[in-house]
Amino acid sequence: MKFKELKLNRNILKALAEAGYEQPTPIQEQSIPSVLEGRDLLGCAQTGTGKTCAFSVPIIQRLDEDAGRGIRALILTPTRELALQIYENVCQYARYMPVTAAVIFGGVSQVPQVEAIERGADILIATPGRLWDLMGQKIVKLNKVETFVLDEADRMLDMGFFPDVKRIVKQLPAKRQTLLFSATIPAEIADLADSMLKNPVKISVTPSARPVEKIEQQVYFVEKAEKRTLLPEIIRKANVHQTLVFTRTKHGADRVARDLNRAGILTRSIHGDKSQNQRQRALSDFKECKIAVLVATDIAARGIDISELPLVINFDLPNIPETYVHRIGRTGRAGQEGTAISFCDKSERPYLADIEKLTGIRIPVVGEIPHDESKDKEKLDRQRRASKASNRRRDTTSENASAEAVAEEAEREKQAKRKARTARAAATAKKPRREKTQEHKQEKRQEQQAKSAAPRASRSSRGSGRRRDPYARFEKNEPRFDAHTPSRAYALSDEATERIRKKVEAALAARNERLLNGDKAENKPKKSARGGRSGRNGRGAHSKHPAQEAQAKTADAKPVAPRRRHRRRTPNKPQQK
């Protein structure tokens, strides 16, 4: 059968031909005539069978009769990616028709979406959350909706959107056409269909939850730690232009993407923590083959429509069997062939059993990496050796130890801990508190006097004070006393104090000797061209540093107390009478 046999508008046929559509798929062949007649429809078909074209093409043709009256068709989808995909397809099919479309979804600014609605849209594609939000703002009105499409109904149920869906349905006109599509028909979906649909046409292209037969399914039995090593090998061996990898967690998706990039395979990841712009950019790069691998969580299991995606890899098996069907449905679309490879570790064996039970297919095992017990034994031996060196008790409590030995060792350890605790308590009780005795005060005073031998100018001058401090170079390698730090590591011991004092005295004595032997002549004041004295800050160059003056006056090299600083009187300050 050809599309022209379905009584479609020639402009639609032209758009379909440009998109490469020649023959309708089974779901399209059965759905399009019923939708054109205005009947309700319940379609059971998995992803990749052409559902979007099955409901959008007849809707476009029906709206052509009286376009431009507001929102006349509403298509509700569970994810942003799927909403964008449907919008692109609708725009493609309606290229030569006077029908407009708009798409709204969360995660981005609503301003451009509102502007698109205000310009006029015959078909609105939306996610439940953003649609309900705009309805609450009185921006979107659904009183003129003639056709309502609920796509991926089972996904809506899984993601918890059913309450929003039911609220939205209550705002729709009672007289309308309703189309419901789902890959699976659980009890909740069946009840919803009974309440929404009126004498529907039921179409089931493939058995419920059965993957497309053209998808080649494979499974590898591996250990969890060996998945990261196996993945790049499988991708290189497949030698395909695109590979979609699914993980169970967001963190896992990012980790797998990093590993593949380190292996030289261009990879991006998408998940719920990524912004909408990041996700759209990654999808665009993947579709244009700018990257070889896209790693995604189940948020991307639906909505990624790539016509010739050759390979899907389940890095982690999903714990929900239906999710497996949606994942592998990304390949083998529109009658194309594809391959789905799954990694299964020991903890995921029950998941695999549930998947095979649901699909009714025994997935062939094409590879098995046996567990290397020698590596585990070697690792265990290392742990035991390390444990024996650090903790004797672990060694004695090994499998080879007897019960008596274990009890003896435990008792010895308990007694040793008790003795150590008693000794610490006794030492703490006997240790006197540090008191500031007269002797200690005298030592501290002498230490402060030695330090004050370097006058204030040496400390205030940041650039040169450190060089002119006579004891700075000796003290810098000694621990300094910190009054705010009670730790003994920062306290200045008596031995250190004595060492510093001796070094300072020796330095002062050596300098005094140089001064007495003729260094004074070199430091005599020099007169400037004006006849006055020159030097820093208007002082004479001959004026010694205060430290030199103190050293010249102190023949016995005893520390000199610093001069008392006099406060300058503020000029022109009136005196109180």
C-alpha cells in the first residue's frame, strides 16, 4: 500500500515524499483511515512503529478544513524530548498546509512559548506540567479542542503524571475525538481508556511489550566492575557511527561518559540534572554524528527518534521490564534493522528473567566473562596481610584461628587497653598545671627585652626591618611562642630561648667590634649640595638606625629596652582652658 491510497491531501503527500515516506507502517495503515473518520482510537504499539505519523497526518488534514480558530488539537506527551520530536514531525508534515503548531514544556523560559501561542497555533504539543501551569495563568484555553491525543500513556503512568492528565482532561470539551497510544496496556491504562474513549477502534500492531522482531538482542554475563572495561571494546568492535548507551543512574551516566572520552570515544551524557539547552545540544550533536556515543538515563528512552540508529547498549539492565522494551525500541525504527546489547551482572539476573518473561523471548548469551577467582584470592590475601600488620586481632579471628585463641587474644587486648587507660589517667592527675612562677616571669621578661632590642622602626618598616633585625635570622628557624595556641609544639622551650640569646649576644658583639674598628667612619653624615644633610625622610644619612645606636651604647651586649614613643601633638588644636 502507498500513502496516496489513504486519501490524503496532495500537499501532505508531497511533504511525506520529501521526508522519505513511501509506504505506511502497519500502525499508520490501520490508524489513518479511522482518525480521518473522526473515531476514537486505542493504539497498542511500541516505540519506533510510526505512531507520530499515524495520528498527526490525519489531524493536519482535518484541521485544514477550518484552520486558524485557536487550539483545536492537543497532543500530550510525557517528556520534553518527545514533545520536541513530535513538534518537528508535525511541522514537517504540515509544510505545505495552512496549519500551525506550537510546543510547550518545562525546564526553560515560558516567554517564547507564550509568544508562539499568542501568534496562533492550531496544534499544541505539550507536557502535562507546563500545560497545567499555563492553564492556571489563563494563557492556554482548551475550550476549542476538537482532537485530544494522549501519547505514551504507560510512560505517563510510570512518571506519575496521571493526576495532571486527569485534571487536564476535565477541562476539555465533552464532545471531542480522543486518541490514546501506549506500548503496554496495564490495568490503569485500560481503566483510563474506558473512561475517556467512546466506542474506540482498537489497534494492536504487535503483541503487548514485544520488541520489534528485526532487533537483534544479545546479552553479556559480566561482573559489575568489568562493565567499564568491556563497553569500549564492544563499541569499537561494532564499528558503527552511532551508539546509544543506557544507565540506571545520573551519576552512572556521567561516569560512563568520562570513561569513554578517556578511551578516545567522543561521548556526551543526558539526564534529569542537565539543563534543557544542554540536553538539546547533546541530542543535536548525536543526530548530526558530531559525537559517536550518547549516554542517557531512562528519561531519554522515549523521544529520541533517529531513523537509522544501529546500536543500543544497556550498560545497566532496568528493574522495570517495560523500560527494556522502550530502550531497545530506539533502534530498529521504521522497519530498519538494529542491535540491542545488554550487560548483566549477578545482581541483575532477576531483572533479566522478568524481561524474558514479559517479552516471551529467550535473549541469547553471546559472551560471558568468567569471574576471575584468583584476583579475588590475591586481593583477599593482601587485605589479610595489611590487617595483620595493623590489627593483630583480625589476624587471630581469621578462619584458621581456634575459639580459645580468639578468646585469649580478646582478653589480652582488653587488659592492655585497661592498663593504658589507667596509666593515662594517672599521668594526667600527676601533671601539674603550668603556673606563671616568678622565675618563668623573669625569663619571659628577658625574652621580651631581647626581642625589643630591634626598635620599632625595624618592625614598622616592612621592607627593611626584617633585614636589620639582629636576631631575626636566628629566630626564624626556631619555634615561636603563641599565646593563643596552647600546643606545646608552638611553645618556646628554655633551650631554644638560651640558643637565641647566645646567638643575639654573639651578633651584637661582632657588630660592636666592627663599629669600634672603624665602621663609624663609613657612616659619617654626608652633606648635600645645599649644605644640609641628606637621607631618607629628610634625615641625615649619617643618623644610624636605632638598632645601631642601641648597639653602640651597649658594650656588654645586654638587651636595651625600647625608647618610649611620644605621641605627637596635633597642630592648631585649641587648648582647653
